[in-house]
Amino acid sequence: MRQPVERISRRTLLEGLAAGLTASLGRPAVAASRIGLALEARAESLALGPGRAPSQLWRLTAPAPLVRLARDAALDLGFSNGLSVAAALAGRGLALPAPLLGQPAVGPGGRTSIAATAARAGTGLLDVRLLADHAALPIRPLPVIVDEAQPVTVDRDEIFLVEDFRLRPDGNALAPGTEAKDAELVYAVNGQIQPEIALRTHARVRLRIINGCHRAVIAIKIADLDAVRVMAIDSQPAEPFLARNGAVVLPPGGRTDVFIDMPAAKAPLQVLLHDGTAARPLARLAPSGEPPLRAAPLPPAPPLPANGLPDKLDLGKAVRVDLALDGPDWRPAVQFSATSAPAFQAKAGRVVVLALANKTSGTNVVHLHGQPFRLLDRLDDGWKPYWLDTLALEAGQTQRIAFLAQQSGRFLLESMAANWAAPRLLRWYEIA
């Protein structure tokens, strides 16, 4: 199946697919000038299960169901806010002005133009959830693919957007940041309930798994398939490795690209989601019934092309900052002020090490805007073989992250408990 595209051109839960948005495998040409892309936040109806009346939701949309860009594309994002609340556009995997700092919120009915670039290849996300706590409805995000400059050998390239919804008995969907004690929890993939995707035996699939849930940290596992090879995390190539126990763990907003080879199977492979309470069926990979695509599986894939991030970080000369993920300096997004004191400041070109301390009684998720980071080993003597932009910390846990301050400007820090009713809290930092 081929959809139209915009040719503009992780241990148990915290330690320890798919009709709808099939990606085109065609390579968009690199644009020579800035390209316009119209984005709109608007209302939609979505039936979240057979026999269920459609639920009213909000969604960020583009003219085509999948936005696919060439690396280094320069963009003019024309954003229209068709919601009844103010909205600020945030991007993961794309470089755009920091929401609420370099980019003001857009009021209901308002429009703005935002300059952005697709500087690095990978799986990204655009959303307008920053100011959505206590809003009328939950908001669905918009996946974005930025293609590598060199071709990547896969037979299928699939977006796998996981979303959660809390529904009242009357079918009305609840917004995050509100109490959802008696609401039904529903998970969807690409807007569908337990979709099935047919794959030919020995087909290699690039599965771009996105945690589009509002607060939940989730683990995704394909039953009876241990060879799930992680190739990229949070829009950045990783040193390829097999997912532990065949499962990948993602915080809200996290993205993990995996390569899988469809085995010879007589029955569909179940894709399961675990959210810390139970394992739930999420989707199915089904044998297509066609002849095998090749006689044997392909050999393990080489690493994806580098995105230009440094191979090494000089931790000995790093700026070190201790940062608790709670306290009075963290403010709900609707109360955020750019005149508040920054969480920290650093000079461009310096390595920064943040000791993130979760002193709360539950899991906390922190998202660093503007700079991809490494998760350091316990003794500060190395780092995990991947880059991140979002990290989940268990109660009482302190984790150290490091990044090279490449981008100058002011950027947001987000912190929120992994709980539907928890507020999204903000601070900011500056790279001068």
C-alpha cells in the first residue's frame, strides 16, 4: 500500500502495527529553497473500536496523512489554530523556534508562520500538546519522517504511532491533566484498534515506533520474535543492538526505529503493549500468503548513516548542574513565564552534564528541548550507545545525562509524572 506523502521532501518497563500511515519508500529530492507546509490543529471524529460511536478529538494535521522530508530541508510551517484554546507548536526531530520562548502561543483562530529545518534524519513528531492540560479534548500528534541522505535497505517502512485515550461511558474523550478514575483506557495504533498488517516471509521492515501517549511509559513487544534490532532512538542513529527480551521501552514522545525480518509463520504475531499494569494486545503482524520475498532473511543491517553528532564528549571539562524534577520553580505550562530564572546556563560549544533527580513518589518523565543527549553510565565513565531527547526516571532515581551545547538560544525543559491527571511542568535553560 502507498499513501500520498509530502514530498518536501529502555530492561523491564523502565529499566524493563498497521494500516493507516504506510510510508512511501520513494526518496524525496532535497529542496533548493524554503518549502511551505500547512499545518492545522482542528477537531476530528474517531471511532475507537467496533460498534463504538465516534469520539470527538483534536488533532494536528497536514495536507497529506504522512509528512516526509529530505534531510536539510528548510521549511516554512504555516500553522493555523482551529482549537478553542491557545496552542504552541513543538517539534521532536526538527529544529524550530522554542515554543513559548522564541515562538509565542497562537490563540484560537490564529495563524502564524514558523521557520524550521530538518537538519537530521530520523523519526520525528510535531504536536501542540504543550498548553493542552485541562483542555476540552485530547490532542493527537503528527508523525514526521526525515529521510537519510543515503538509501537504507528495507522492504517496508512503517509508522507505528501508539496513542492512549481515556473514555467516559458516553464515549466522550478526556483531556490529559484531568481526573480519569472511572474512564475506560483505550490504546490505538495509527488511529485504529488492533490493526493487522500483512507481511511476506523474510521481508525486512523498518518499524518506526512512536509513543504518542500523553503520560504513559510503555513497552512494545512482538510475541515470538526475539530478533528486534534497535537502529535509532529519538531521531538519532544508534549502534545497532537487539532489544532486551525483544521489547522496546518508550517514554511519552519517545521514538524507536527497529528492523525486523518477518519469519515464516502460520498465524499472526501478536504485538503487545505493557504499561506497568498489564500486557495488552495492540496489533498483529500477519503472514501475507504470498511466496517468501527471498529464500532466507537478510544479514544484520549496518548502522544507519550518522547525523553529525559528536562521537565523544569530554566529561572532564563539562559544566555540571544538579536539577531536581520538582519544586516551586517548575510551573504548569499555562503559568510559564519567560522572565523566570533559567534552570541553568552554559556557553555554546561546552559539554553539559545534568544530574536529574526524581524526588517524587512515582515515575517522572523529563524532555529536553533543543539538544539530544547521552545517558551516562552510573560511574560517569561512559554512556549508552544511543542518543535521547526524553528520559523516564523511577521514583527516587537520579540519572546523569550529557550533551554538547551546539544550538544557541533559550529552550524548554518539561517534567511530568507518568500519570494521566499529572500536570505538565516547565522550566527553561539558555545556551549563549
